Amino acid sequence: INNFDTNYGNDPKDPCYSYTINSKFTKLYFPQRLRHSDKPRFITNNILPIDDITSIFKCNDILMVKSIKDKMLCIQMLEDLSIKDICLQTASSETSSFPNKIINVLNSYKQHHIYGMFDADIAGLKAMDMNELQYGIKPLIFSHNAKDPTDFAKAYGYSKTLKTFKEHIDYIISKRISY
């Protein structure tokens, strides 16, 4: 990918997940690798700051998360809550910078607001502050008890995660502008 030879050898101690993103790009994810190791945790040929722009649909609000696993969990919770008018998008990275063209595309699909729910750690909080200042993306912190929705679910179970998520969804719905 991008002329980078991964030299990956299907090592059970170093699993690799491959995702197709934006219809034609690939993202490799190595979950066991440490953030500051000599081997990368992610390798991609995606040129966009969003991993799933091709899955966007007309909606009332957009909720942007920072990982596919968070998106998958949030999609399940939206289905369980029977919410069909919130679109989920995945930022390629918490440190992604969004060109005006991408922000314009996102704005053309939503009626009300774009929310960012990134990790509740230093990098995630900084990213949410920057996104609010530069792009008007409203920050949401899933919980101070875990860094992201999937870690919260691992620690507290699906039922409590769904209850916490519903509180965020109720907040999003309460902030809609009437036209």
C-alpha cells in the first residue's frame, strides 16, 4: 500500500484486520502493536480524512467517531434505539484536518449539526477542540470512565453503554433547530 511493503506474515501474536474504505481504498489495522513501536498500527492508501464518505446519507445530524469499531457499535445502538436520522462518519484519524470540500460535503448532507465523539484522552480532547474552532463540529465526550464507546462497553457492558449513548442522542435531538 502506497509502495510500502508490509512484510506481514500472518502472525497470531500480530493480527491484521483489513478494511475497504471509501469504496476503493484499503486500511490495515494491527491492534496488538503499541502506539510508539517501530511498526505502524495503521497502513492505508486512503487520501481522504474520512474513512467512509461514500456511506453518507441525508440526515438530521452527523456523528463523527474516530474508529470503525466505534462506528459499528454506534450503528448497533442507533438501530436498537430506532434512530434512523443520524448519520455516522469515521474520521481517518483524530488529528485529521478536513479540507473545506469535505466540510461542504458533510454540511450538504445534514440539516442541523455535526458532532465529534473522539477519545476522552489528551489527543481526542485536543482534536475535538480544534474541530469545534475550525469547522464548528460540536464535541461530545462519551464518558470520562473510558476513552471511547467500545472501551466503555468492554468495561460496563452493552446495556449501560446503550443507556449512556441514549443520553447523547437525546441531547443531539434536543439541539436541533426548527425550520
